[in-house]
Amino acid sequence: MLMCKMYKRGLTQIDWVMSIAIFMVFIALLFLFVRPNYSQQNLLPIINVIEKNFENDVSLTVNKIPYFSKNNFSQNEPVVLVFSNEADENKVSLPDNRSLVIINDKIFFYGNDKEYIITSNQNYAKKNETFDLVANAGSTIIPSKNFEVGFNGGLINNITYYGKLKAFNFRYPFSGGDSFLNKSFLAIYLAADHESYVFGNFSRIFNFNADEFNLDVELFTYSNVYHDGNNISIDYGTVGCTAFSTTFIDFFNLTDPNGIVFEGDNLTGVYCWNNTPALNLSFTTDKYNINLHNGDFRHGIDTRAEFSLGIAETKTGFYLPLANFSYEQKKSEWNIADMYNFKITIANESSVFYTLGQDIKSTNVHAKTTNKYIIDKFGNFLKVKVNYLVG
């Protein structure tokens, strides 16, 4: 009887031990195959750190600034616009990397219709281009236009067009300097507060002065003058003067069709004739362009291309050349612990554009996907999905 009771007690203890063992195995399997929710939640701060740092490292902001003409103009038209001197010329571009110059709070380039000036913090290579321009401190010549401008101390001295002197004896109320720059497509003459710019391929001179001043110049005996809608013949058999206040005045010939245009925001002056083979022109301004042209005043009007800047369009995206770094480098910089690995993939439905990291072998993985754009230096962009994995 006693032996029977002891046998039953032994069986009960064995059952209890086996039950405990089975329970412990069950708990172990539960932790192995069914990860607690808090483990995945603990990876969320890590994935957020990776996402934030990656965005900071590879994001690029591109500004696209439109410019417009107030009238029709041809392709590759000389453009002069107010533009901040603080802009780094190397970080400003046109869509096809054409040449440009930034100087004295102005930008100079050859423009096309419906186009943008582009800026970012990246460098832009410029095209190697050849221009019809032969320039030194004393003169600029545009051979294809039979156009030559003489300079003395950085100030215009005379203008020759098709072998004939068209404007001469320029008289400024200040002395000149002697600063000359040849920027491949642009000859630059700086004298005190006065600036003159001559574009290659064109018979035009763009001039600026810090303040209004009075300029006197003598002109070839042009037969006609056009301003404010009036085409006026000049009678050199008489003596006289005509005052004007305009933005555009064109002296031209009918028998030997060519002319010279003076244009500016406000040209106020007088032109006189007095039985001499020359016109005397005097006007006050702080900004004026001089254009030489063939034909009558209608061809002079055609040369008037006035431009203004529009409102900048700003675009930000992932610029993948900035992501040319190693996984180990960024894991260290972003302070990701050795026990964790991550992988970043940028793709759309048809292509994978970028990957960084390692395949995640752990069963404890956290994933995050965001919609972003990849962008190039010219503001062209493409919608993509960015997938972050951490484990």
C-alpha cells in the first residue's frame, strides 16, 4: 500500500516537471517566431535617423528663374538683366550650358524664348564656344557685321559701320579709366562709374552709368530721324534743332539704308544740324544702348529686345551624384550601432536608380517607404519611391 502511494507521488512530480518543460519550450518558441511588437517599434527611431540624414546629404534645391521679352526677338539674342553680384557665376547656368557673365549686378548671355536662368549650389561647366569678337583695350571689332567701336580710357570714342564713320567725338563729363576684360563673347570696358559692353556677333553696345549725365556726340549726315512714331526728314540746307524726350531714337538713311539707334529708359536731349556734314546729338540718361543696323527705322525697331525677370520656381529633390558615398562611411557618420544594418533603395515601377546598404537577414525588420523626386542640376525631376529597411 505504501509502495503504491509512493509510485503515484512520483508520477505526479514527473508530470509537473514535464508540464513546466513544455510550457518553457512554448514560451521560447513564441519569442522566436512571434516577435513582440515593441521590438519592431524600437527600430522606428533608427529608421527615422537614417531617413533624415540621407535626405540632408543628397537633397538639392534648384531655382529656375524665367526671363521674358517685351517684344519679339530672335534666337540667341543678347540679354542683359539685373542680377545679384552675390551669385557665384560657376553656380549659375542656362539650360544648355551656354556662356554667361555676371558683373556689376548684371548678367549677360545670349537668350532664347521661353527659357530659364538656373541656379543651385552645384558647379556648372560652360560650353567652349567661338564668337565673332576681336577685342582689346582700344577697340572691339565684329568682323561679320563690319562693325568697330573705338575706346579711349574705357569710354566710347567712335563707331565705324561698313567702313564709314557713323558716330565720333563722344564727349563725356568725366574722365575715363582703363579697365578692359575680354570674356570670350563679351568685351567689357569700365571707366569710373561708366560701363560699356559689346556682344560678339552683334553690332550693339550696352552702356550704364551710376548717375544721369549728359553725353554729346557727332553723327554721320543721316537723312532721317525717327522717334515717338514720327519719321522726320532733316534739311541740311537749313539750321535748326529738335528737342526730344523718348526711349528710342533712330537716325537712318533712305538712299544708303543703314542707321544708328540710341535707346534707354529715358533719353532727354536735342539734335541739331547747321550746314555741316554732321549731326550734333546731346542727351541725358544713365542707361543707353547703341545699335547699328541696315535698312530704315523699321529695322532699328526690330533690334529692340527688352527683357525682365519672372518669379523663380524652386524645386528640391534627391541629386544622386551627391550619394556617391560608402555604406560604412554613412553608418559611422549617422551613428548607427554595429548590431543594426540598413538598406536604402530608390526606384520607380520600371527602374532601380540607387541602392545603399546590405541585405537584411534578421527576422526583425522595419520598413518605411516615402514618395520623393530625383532631380538633376537643371531642375528636371522624376517621381520615385524611397524604401528604407532596418534590421
